[in-house]
Amino acid sequence: MIGAIFQFGGDHVEVIVNGNSIYFREAGGAQSTIDGLKLSKAGVEKEFPDLKNDLNWRKKAIQRFKDNVRAFKTEKESMDYIIDDLKKYGYQAKFIQMSGFRPQKIS
């Protein structure tokens, strides 16, 4: 299991990778899978322009994300992908914690 804490403006988001499952939690909030996250239509259109006029854009974007994550062999590869992907949207990775060890600051 690998966890990372991201900062976006004044908010903090925790991302946990456990095998092929990914969970998200906002500060003080409940843990959720990607199915429970709010997605910005503009952000999805920027990442996947072909979904611009699609009525099922949210469902398809979530499925594409899941497929990308399942393609990785290790949790570390999945977390590296998530860190790089969220960086494009202004999220800054602050800490990473692997297998219950102490969190390490990401510079």
C-alpha cells in the first residue's frame, strides 16, 4: 500500500494505492473510489477531447483512468503515474508513505 498527500490551493487530498484499487480522501472527509469523485467536465474535455459531446463522458473518463492504472505492474508505478497526472492540474505532491513506514517529504 502506498499513500500520497497532495495540496491543491488550500485543500489537501490523500490518494491511496492498494493493489489495483485507488482511493481518494479529502481532508476530514470519507474515503472514496474514483467513482465517488467530482470530475470537472472542462478538465475531462482537456484530457480526452473526444468526449466533448459524449453524454456518458463521466463514466468513460473514469473507465479510462481505471484502465491506465491497471496497466501498471506495481503500486509504485501506479503512484508515479498519479503524481505526474495530477501535477498537470495544479496538484502538488507533498508526502508519500509506503507500506506503513513514515511519510517522506517529496521535494
